[in-house]
Amino acid sequence: MEEAQSQTPHVLMMPSPGMGHLIPLIEFAKRLVLLHRFTVTFAVPSGDAPSKAQISVLNSLPSAIDHIFLPPAPLNDLPSNTKAETIIVLAVSRSLPSLRDLFKSIVAQRNLVALVVDQFGTVAFDVAKEFSVSPYIYFPCAATTLSLILHMPKLDESVTGEYRDLTEPIRLPGCTPIPGKELPDPFLDRENDSYKFFLDTMKRFVLAEGIFLNSFLELEPSAINALQLSGSGNPPIYPVGPLVKVDSSGSEEGVECLNWLDEQPHGSVLFVSFGSGGTLSSVQLNELALGLEMSGQKFIWVVRSPSDKEASASFFSVHSQDDPLRYLPEGFVERNRGRGLMVPSWAPQAQILKHGSTGGFLSHCGWNSTLESLVSGVPLIAWPLYAEQRVNAIILTEEIKAALRPKMNEESGIIEKEEIAKVVKCLFEGEEGKKVRAKMEELRVAGERAIGDGGSSSRTLLEVVQKWRSSNVSG
Ligand code: UDP
């Protein structure tokens, strides 16, 4: 029999601003709704009016997932050089009064069992507590990154000076050692306000009733086991991944990419993309173009205008302001016609990776991109740019061994065309390439099992679902 709406377990989810934070939570919400018949409301905070992309993705969800855009929290008092992390945390904290109003109305009508926020939303825990609702975190990155964050308060006390100057790497239980200079961006400048905002937000992780992790036991066994160790002082850690979106919006460029792939031989195409916000310098963009050409490999490249030419290139805007193809080397587009497809700004990544013609992914190693590649069994070339991508690149190359990493010329800070061509060739034809390809295929199968019936991640989610259902008795 159908549960009455007031009895159905309901979860309130609050993603922090930015599509990159909304999409992972949506995938989690879909699983709760489709597999466990929960209902979900998204409370979406922002510093501005909702974007078209947010509206269209939220409108396309199953009817058991509702959404409300919280009134924009003005941020125009912040200096123009304010870092992304500070903006995100402030947009959330300034939205708390409207979140409180929403709680009042939901608690009166529904059986609200949990608030789930992402890594920047822990400031909302107090509001959940006011209504006796359990707060949870959905952490959309690797277990090693979670370990870094949970250790951040201790690191902050024990390390003097900048982490980037440490001569020894940071060693955390069960994790591959991470050199200080490779830590996530907000760690790298302790004098900056964004470090303090980040630290305050991360200190509250221990207050969560549980932390969902978009990873799976078979992918990061030792880091996850260490996080779950009793006596670690961590909240319960629930690996529920790999959860990735399976399709992207059907734009015209998207259709063109997929049609082009249909005509290419199986496993012959390298997909090149740096996530929703990654940009290169002009010199690096030029070098990448020449390196791809030199490799002789077929490729699809999502091209963005270089960062030194476009001040607005940022986390919040995925589209270049002008035509990015004009920054490519003279004659490049013509010379590579038929062999390379250049797509300005945005491509349907998940579908491209799923396509049988795609045989490699040169990626910035954002965690969503990493998992999308994994579920498609596509090996990576790791080219990290910012945020926690350097950590991901280390895990992927040194621990998981599913990626190759081109070497940077330390003097110029550039990855040169010869190196790019060498690594691309190695991925498709070399011995090392064979190994990482086989590893990715193994992980694809393991990932499918983890979220399949009775798999490790499915069992973990079921454990929480049962806990939430039992807290439902009074509802
Ligand atoms: N994405 C896409 N098309 C693009 C670039 C990115 O569909 O041209 C999607 C990609 O599939 C992934 C997300 O945007 O789901 C990027 O997330 P990730 O964590 O990899 O990196 P971020 O953008 O947060 O740096």
C-alpha cells in the first residue's frame, strides 16, 4: 500500500551554489527516491538568481524530488578578489534564515528524517538541530580528500608555516602520502580568509550523524577502512558510489559530438576536457594543441578561452565569453579536420565517455569526471588544475593505477608538446597504457557490482535507509 505523503520518509538536501555541487547530490537523491521510495526537497541557495542550467536540471527530475530556490543572498559587499570557497560558504550562511522558514513548513507537513548538505554546507547543521532533524554530509570526492578534511583541524594545530613548504609529505592513515604543495587549494594560503572559512566549515564535519562518500570500498579500500575504524573519532562513513549522471543535456554541439563518434573506430578517440571551470594559459593551450596533433591520435577537445585572455573564466561560468577556437594555433582547425573535433566550452561528457569509440580521457581529474570515466572503463591521462584535483591525480596514478601523468617542465611550468604526444601514444599503444586500461575495466566491473543488488555501496545505503525508516515510527 502507498505510504501517505505525511508518513513517507522525506529528506531535505541543500547543495552549495554551483552546478558542480548540485549534480552529485541529485544523483544521490535519485537513488533514495527510485530505490527506496523516499521523497526529497532540494533547497537551493545562491548569491544570484537561479541559472538556466539549474532550472532545467531540477525541472527534469522525478516528481518525488521537489525543489525550492531560496531567495538570493546578496554578496555584493564582498571584494572582487574574494575566493570561490569564501563566496560559497557565505552564500550558504546568509541563506540560513530562509532555510529556517522552509524547515518550519516542511516539518509541519512531512516526515523529515534528515538534512543532507555537501562539504560547504555544514553551517546549516544548527538549523537542522533546532528542528531535531539529523544532519548528514554528502561528500562528492575521494576518501583520501575526506581524510585530509577530517584531519584538517589537527594539521592546523600541528603544522607551523605553509603546508606547501613542508619537506615531508602528509601521511594519513590508509592514504597515499600527499606532498604539501599538492593539497587542495584552500590549504595552500593559510593567510587568506578562504582558509579560515574552509577550516571553520570543515571543523563541523565531526558534528554530522554520518558522511556519505561518493566512492566505493573496492576503489579505495585502505583509505575507507581507516576512515571507518572505530576509535578514529569520525562520524559513520558511508561509501555509496560510484554515483554519476548518465546523460547530459541534448545540445546541438552534443548531437554533433555523438554523431562524429559514431563514425570513428572502436576505442580510437581521446576525449580532452578540463571540467566545468578549467582553463589553461595561452602558452599551455598552444602546446596542448600541438601535442595532440603530434600524437596522431583522434580526439574530441572541449576548448575554453585561455585564462590569461579571459578575466571572467571562473568556477561559476562554464561558457567562454568569446570564441575559444580563435586562440588555437594558426591553421590547427583546418589541419586536424576529420581527425580532431574541437567543441567550444561544453560537451555531453558522460555520453562521450560511454561511447564505444572513446578510448581515453585527458582530464583535470575532477572527482565526477574520474568516476564517469571509471563507470565507462575509460583510462585517464591526469592533468590536474585546481581544487582537490592534484590529490585525485596522485591517487589515480600512484594508488589506483588507472591513469598516466605527463611531466611538467618544472622551470617553465608547462607540459610540453613532445611529452603530451608521448603520453597520449603510450595510453593507446604502450605497455603502460595497456595496464591502466585493464585496471579501469576491472574498476568498471567492480563499480557496477558495488551499486548493484547486494553490492557494497547498495548495502551501505540500505543500512542508513533502514535507520531513517525506523526513525519514522512517530511520523
Ligand atoms: N561536464 C560536462 N561537459 C563538459 C564539462 C563538464 O558534462 O564539457 C560535466 C562532467 O560530466 C561532470 C561535471 O561536469 O559531471 C564536472 O565535474 P568534475 O567533478 O569532474 O569537475 P569540476 O567541474 O567540478 O571541476
